[in-house]
Amino acid sequence: MVEGGLAYGTYRGLFAPEWAGPLAKVLVLLLVGYGLYQNRHLKSLYLVLLGLFLNALVIFANGGHMPVSLGALERAGVEGWEEILKERKDAVHTLLDSSTRLPFLGDTIALPPLRKAVSLGDLFILLGLMGVVVEGALRPRGLKPSPFRLGFALGLLLFATLWALGLV
């Protein structure tokens, strides 16, 4: 919510993107980090932690902004962001160009079904969250998971992943 408010304020010209984007990211990282720490018993959250680390790495390497590829946005069916990114009116994103550090970790993966461009870190976060759901399905009331439940949960996880990537 804080990140969204700072992004909206930046878009409206109320905040400078040079400080609003990095501030939003630090606040989000602190809140998410606290939540991950409190739920460290859920092993799938370690994928979320990896994704968060990869996103934080590319964001801080690029001055507090997530680089986004115009090509990925176009492949995802998203239009109208070129001028906003070029003029740095977005507190969260910046245009991926030749000066971008760690460009392979930016938002370069198009997800046409979701009309989004995402990063490798985002995919790890998505897989980790789906894994938490699977972990919850496998451990109702402390029961040991049956092979059927395990197969069903993993199949569902695989299908959701393939769907999110636009492969099914």
C-alpha cells in the first residue's frame, strides 16, 4: 500500500522518483522480510526469499528502480508505458537500456495471460507462494501426506506454473 501510494504520488508529480522509489522498496523489503522471518517454518518461503533477494539485487543495482523491458511489455500486450518510463515518472520502474545493471534480473519475461512483464525473482516468489499452498494441502491437522495428495498437489503446482508462463 505504501509502495502504491508513493508510485501514484510520483505519477502525479507530488514526489520525486529519485527518492520515492528507493524508499518504497526499503519499506516493502522490511515488511516482507519480517513476515518471512515469522513464517520461517514453511520451507517454500525460502523460494520467496530467493526471489526477494534477486529483485532487491537488481533494484538496488539500478538506483532503487526495477528495470523493465519495453519488448516484454509489448509481448505481454501492455502499451502506453514508454513515455512514462523514459521520463522517469514511475517511482517503481525504469526503462531497461544499455546502462542497466544486471538486466537479466529485470522485468524481461512477458506473461501475456496476465498482461504483465515479470522478473526471474517474481517467478521464484510465485513458485514459493504456490509451494506454501501445497505445503498447507499436504499437512492438514498434522497428518502425513499420502502419495495421492502429494502427486495431486505437485501436478496442480506444475499446471499453475505453466499457465502463468503462458505455456498452457
